[in-house]
Amino acid sequence: MHKSQSSNHRKIPLLDKIGYGSGNFSAGISSQVIGTYLVFYCTAVLHIPGSLVGLAVSLSIIWDAITDPLMGYFSDMTKSKLFGRRHLYILIGGIGLGISNYLLWSISLGLSNYLKFAIIFFLILVIKTFSTIYVTPYTALGAELSNDYNERTSIQSIKTIFFLLGLAFVSVLGMFVFFRSTPDFPSGQLNPSSYNSMGIFSSILIIIFALVCFYSTKKYIPILSNQAEKEIGHVNLKTLHSSFKEIFLNKSFRYVAFAFMFTNIASALVANTGLHVYTYTFSLSSQQIALIVGIQLLTSILSQPIWALASKKLDKKPSMILGIIICIISSLLFLILVFMKKHVMGNEFYFIPFAVIAGFGTGGLFTLPFSMIADVIDLDELNTGKRAEGSYYGCLTLFYKLSQSITLLFIGFVLDLVKFDASLPLQAENTVIILGLMLSIGSGLSFIAALVSISGYNLNKFTVENIQKKIAERSNP
């Protein structure tokens, strides 16, 4: 399909884009419940030491990172007339992810800390495994649906919107609905029963939207399978090693992958320390935090058409550079808020400019790297004669998940080092200042590293269309 239509840029209906993109709502929910609540839930509610939590999460992400490229490779190699290369994994992964997510938030408080830690560790590994089974083939499917340079960004923009809606459901609706203040728990995020309610509802939605994606895109299975039959080889260690070697030797891939990795280090810092910083550094309630995060996510969602237009007018690399620069500005603004802590404590309105700027900048960084990798895969097809969407996107996540693992391990030890004590309603002044500085300065440095990395990327619309033309000429001499 790709080879016969390389020169005829294939587009898909808007309804199909929405059906495909809806699957990312499940991915957004599942990643955000862990990213936003798990460290806080374990330390402040279950009273597990931060170093143990950081160790558990970081080890699970290492497992997740290693299995992602393997899952991508086996998805590329899968032969199934009924499910194609991707859809069986989307089905199994989505259902398993929903069930294991529910179990994570149903742990009894009466267990010993070490038993709670063991259960948490096991369930996180299970969740990460099902996440890999679901997300990697799902992401690869998005690159297969169209070979049009700008259409790829459109598909990724809609996919990003659903991902951000998933984040918003967890961070905003979760705070407003599940973590409301009660007489017993003035800070709703400290109420243990709220996590169980959130777990049930989020798990139901994870399964529903995974099924929507499956049934919305299954009509493409026969078309994509025809292409796959021409490209699939035999699965063995030699071809596995050769496939990954070719990916990591691709300089264009490395530039995007490292930039994506560094932007996600910043995301890991925000996701896993944001609740601590907002709660203890700035004394904000769950509703105030929800407002800030909600504005940030809403801005990211509303920015998607702008980033799609920017990508079309400026091209993808300049647009991504612009997004990174905006994010650096937002990090500097948050640093100023940390230094002005005494003046902004308890007042969410001081954080709205930061939320708008950060939301707009990250809106482009959620979308553009995935569209750029689809172009890199075209270059790889020209050089190797085969397409390996699953392997490429699996390796992309390998880069940033390994770095996230190190980041989370670092966060866990910092929480212990600064003597964070979940039993105290107020933390020591040095503790809350250091947490705020770690979030702002760490994020800023990560974005600067991403800017340096993406500067080496050299594909654009002209070069990609030339690559596709050469592929078509080689296939149809």
C-alpha cells in the first residue's frame, strides 16, 4: 500500500481520525493517574518511604522502556488476517490496562509498608506491561494511516487532543469530583477513599475508549495487512538486532528521540512533583490546583490547530523549536513564582499566566515529534526497503522512559533527602523551596537540552516528498 501509493498522498476521513485518536484518551488516563497521583498517594496516603516509591516506579519504567521496542518489533512482524499487525494488541492491552489500573488504587491501608510496597511494585509492572502492549502498536498504527506530510500532523494533533483530554480528566475532573474537601480531609487529595473511586471510573473509561479505537479502525486491517505481507520477514535474534541497530544509527531519529526524551524529563518532573509543590510550597487546595492544571491542558488542546498550521507554514522543525523556547520561558516564570512564594501562596490566579504559556508550548511538543518520526520512517524505508513503525515508536519511547526512570528515582531520593514528612500538614521551609527549585530549574535545563538536540534534525517537507517519490519510482520502475 505504501509503496504503490507513495506519490499519491493518502488522506483519511475526519471521523476515522477521531476514532483512531480516541484511543489516546485511554493512554492519557492511564499514564496520568500514575504520573500525577502515584508518588503522592504512596508517600502521603500509604506512608511508604519516598526512596522505595522512587525505586519501584523507576524500575517499572526501565522494564517498560526495554519492552517497548521489543513490542514494536513483534507487532511489525505479526501476521494475522483477522487482526493485522496492531489490533489484537490494542484489544488485549486496553482491557488489561483498565483492569490492572483498578487494582492499583484498591490497596488496603492496614497492610505493612513493605507489603504495600511489594503490591505496588507488582501492579505497576503489570500496568506498564499492558501499557506497552497497547500503546506501542497503537502509536505505530497512526503512522500507517497516511503518508501525506501535513496529514500526519493532523492525525497526531487529533490524537494529542484526546491524550490531553485524558490528562484533564485525571488532573482536573479528578480534583473537582473525586478529591473534594470534606470535614475529615480538608485537603481532598489526602482522602484514601477518593483514590478507589477514581480508579473504578478511570478504568471503565480506559476500556471503553480502547474499544472505540479498535472498532473505528479495524476496517483498515485488510489494507494495511496487504502492505505488511510484502515486508514481514522471519523473527529471529539476528533480524531483531539488525532492526534496532539500523534505527539507532539513523541520525534523524536520534535528533528527534533525544529532544523528545529531554522534554519528557521535564514532564516527569512536573507530573511527579507538581502535586507536592502546589500543595506544600504554595498551599493550594485541590480545586485551585485543578484550575491551574485545567487551564494549562485546555490551552494545549486549543493550541493544536495553531501548531498544525505552524507546521504547515513554518515546517515541523522550526515549529518544534518555537514550542521548546516557549516552554523555557514558562520554566523561568515558574522559577520567579518560587522566589515570590510568600506573596503568591494560596492564590491560584498568580499561576494562570504560567499555565497559559506552558500549555501553549507543550501543545506543540505533544504532537510534532510523532509526526516527525513518521517522516524518519520514510527515510528508513528508502534505505532498507521496509517499514518498521512499531520498532521506531518503541525505540522512541525507550529513550524517554529510561530517562524518566532515572528522573523518578532522583525525585524519590530528593523527597527523603529534603526530609519530606507526609504526616506534617506543613513542611520545613527548606523542603518546599528545594522542591520548587527542582521543578522549575530542572524543567528549564531539560528544555534547553531538547533545543540543542532538535537543532541537528534536517528533514523537511521538500526532502520527505523527494524520499517518497524515490520509493515510488523504485517500486514502480
